[in-house]
Amino acid sequence: MPALLVAQARFPGPVGRVAANDARRTTFTVQVGGSLHALSGSDLSVLATWSVDPRSRACHASWPDKEFALESGADAVVLRHGNGPVWGMRHPPWDGDFESGCTWFDDAGRPFAVIPTADYDGCLIVALSRARGRVVADAAIAIAPGGIQPIHHRDGWVGLSASEGHHGARAWWVRLADDDGPPRLEVIDGGWDDALLTDVDPSGKLIVTAPLGTGPLVIWTFPELEVLKRVAAPNPHTFWNLNACFVGQHLVARLSGQPDVTVAVHRDGRLEVLDVGDGNLVPAAKRTWLTVEPDRIRRWRLV
């Protein structure tokens, strides 16, 4: 089962975190140096660009149709429009074990962010007013993130995939409650501390996690979080490398060993090596995925 290259984009500087802006993965956001780009999910062309702090390691969001970008800065969440900022919501700076946060827009265009608490005993998920940047609802989560990334579902849930380096990996899902009371956040805790949430399938009813260290890839039902299937590494000398995504009826995942490879996981558990290079995997639309390398992003399809 070969992989077909569908599109690619090259960049002059090191490519940072890449995240889908919506559940349909019609656009992506990527930071390259001091520029934040919105990319087409189809051909990876640049749709819009904003200036950001080049030192940032965070996961940012954009809404290119409205020319908005939502920056997760060193000590503020900043909404940008066109060439300038609309507002900045200050927060305790990212520091020490609290390395970086993330931002996203939900399916109604409402801005969200993950920020440190004032005493650094965890983080807050905050829903913000798009007009002024004030906090309209929040919820606490116990994490000192080395990195955290949103994964959009089609039913409004947004998964938060959080890593604490080699110390742990956790996941939550969040959305604004759809009721008549004051704004409040609904939060589901994944309940584990040893696996990274890596993808949700197009139905929104299945998720996949990759182990921190040795262990299987796991497909779970959502929102029940019941284990549906486990996929073990093929031998004791290999392990799954925190990258896995749904591609049609298959999984595509990174397998570390000698050498490291990307593989398609068939429904019967059989593995097939794919010639797609060494990039990190990012789920994309219509049975495709992205590989992210230091100077380029490529989109692939199984054929």
C-alpha cells in the first residue's frame, strides 16, 4: 500500500507546531520563526500571515476567513486581526516546567486558551470574549505542560492533548455548555497519565492514543472512553513514537526502532512500512495526513 504525495509547502525557517483550526481540517495554523501562517488544508498554500514572538513554542490558532489569529504568548493571549492586535489578556508567564500553552477557536468562533494558574499549581482552560478578551468561563486542570494541543471534534468537543515531557501525558475534552444559565465549561478528564491523545476519527466517536514509553496504541470510544482495540509494537526492540492518526480504515503511526519508520496499521493488525520520510504526523482531512519536517510540510494519502 504505497503513500501518494498530495501537496507540500516549504518554509525558510524551522517549522513549529502545526494544528488544525476546525474539525473538518479545512485550515491549519503553523508558526515559522516570527510568522504565524494559516494554511489551506487542501494544497497547503498560505492563506494569511501574522507576526508573533519568534521564541514561542506554543500551539496557536487562526481563523483565516475573518483574518483573526489567536496567539498563545509568553505572558498573554493576544487576538490579532490583519496587521495589529485587537486585545491582549495577560496571565502568569510560561516558565520552568510550565513551558507552553495553546489557543483555539470553537465551531462558533469563540476564543479559548490554556494558561497557568497564579500559583502554578496547574492550568486554567479559559473561554474568552472575542470583543474584549475577558474571561467568561474557566475550569482548572492539573498539568504543567511541556506542550499542549487542541484536537477538534465535529460535535463541539475539543480534545486537549497535553505532555509533561517524560513525566506524563494527559488528555481532557472541553466545550461551552449549551444551556440557558451563565457560561460554563463542560470538561471530561481522560483519566490516564501515560498516553498522548493523537487523533479523533471523522465520526467523533473514536479516539486514538499513543503510549508514553512502551505500550500499545489504543483506540477508545468517545465519550464513553472504553477501550475498543489495542495495537502492540511488533517486537521488544520497537516502540510507538507518540504519533498516530486515523486514515480511513487504517492507522498511520511512527514506530521507533532501528531504523525509525512510519507504518500503516491494517485492520487485522498487520503493519506496512510507508516511504514518507521522518516527519512528525498531523491528522488531516479526507483520509490524509501531514508530515512535518524542519523546513517543509507534506500531505499524503494511502493508495
